[in-house]
Amino acid sequence: MKLLRRLFLLLVLLAVIGGVVAWTLPAELALRWLKPDLGPLQLSGVSGTVWQGRASSVAAFGAPLGAMEWTVDKSPLLLRRVAARVGLSGGVLNLDGNVTRDADGSVLVQNLNFQLPAETAAPALDIPSLKLHGTIEGKVDEARLASGWVSGARGTARWREASVSGEAEARLGELLAEFSSQPDGSIAGTVKDDGASNLEVVGQFAIHSGQFNATARLAPRNGDPQVAEALRYIGEPQGDGSSLLKINGQLFKLF
């Protein structure tokens, strides 16, 4: 009996020690184990614990993104789920939202807010004669990533204080976009202006396997000469004074 009691006490002691180690596990040590699963992400300056920590520098495909902070909820671990609140700030991209990795390996993103300078999108749009100004911000209400396939995605985006400069200059007001997943696995959406500027925009776009294409009709509103001049350098001029903009590109150019 004494042997059994001692064995039981030893097991309890090991469980307590294991719990303390897991509770206070340094994030830097955990990162070494997770590194093969991070793909193009590189984290440095890691501090805190695996449950609540910070990386002073995060990069994707070699491009710096800023600093990252995270908080992991412990209770979902009992169901083999990892749920965390993740924030990225201090760089070109700011984001904050909930990320959950389920037992099947799929990743669910919810209520993810993002913000970035409009000029960041310039390489993907590939219109070298114009520079983009303003801020693009939005929210991914929900999206699930499994085996490289995005499903159930839906959200909105807004280009605030939109303007262009270069060969021509024009203030474009605010542009609004809505997007959602489609049955074929692509993400499609619409874009339009808010009606308060002198540029009328009506268009649609689709993203699939890292490729995207977009088509939009751009037209000056209220006979604005600056907008009309800017449209000379954007898209294909139409007989009614509008311009038809067609864009095909690759998202990896953003990095």
C-alpha cells in the first residue's frame, strides 16, 4: 500500500510540475517546435509565454510586417482546439482578430480587422503611371482555411481618403467593397464609390489560387476635370467619357 501511495503521490507531483511547465512555457522555446509549421512567416524578438506573448518583429516572404502580440485561450485545448487573439501593429499592416485551429488542422479566422496604406496595393494593381494614396481598412467577418482552400469567407473593405497622383491628380472620395466565398472556391466581390465624390465607380472582382481579376467602370461625376484627366491614364476610354478598368494580377506581388 505504501508503494501505491508513493507512486500515486509521484504521479500527482509530475502532473503538477508538468502543468506548471506548460503554464509558463517560454514562447521562444515553443517557437522552435512550431517553426516548421509557420511557412513563410518569420518571428524574432520573441518574449512572454506560449499563452501570452509578443514577437517584436514579424516578416512574411522576407517583407517586414511589424510586431505581433497573442493571447491563447486554455479551455478549448481540452477539445484539441487552439483559440487565440492575435494582433499585428507597428508596420505597414495592422490587424487584430480571433484565430482558431481545430483538431482537423483547419484554421478559422473571425472578426479580423485590418488596415494598410493604399500604396501597399500598388504592385498588385500594376498601374505605374499613378501613385495610390489613402488608407485601406476592413473586416473579415469569417473565413476558414483548410488544405490551402479558403471557404466561408465574407467581409468588407473601405479605401478611405482615396486619391491618386502622378501623370494626373484626383481625389476619389471613399471606395467600398464587399466580398464572400463562392461555390468554386474563389472569393468574389463588388466595389463602388460612396456617392460623395466626383468619381463614379461600379465594379466586381474575383480571387482564386492567388490570382485575381477585376473589372470596373469609372466615370467623372459633376463634370470634374481633374477626375476626367486622371481617367486618361486608367483603363480603356469609352465613348461616353467613362473608362473601363481591367486588372489581372497575382497577390504574391504584395510581398
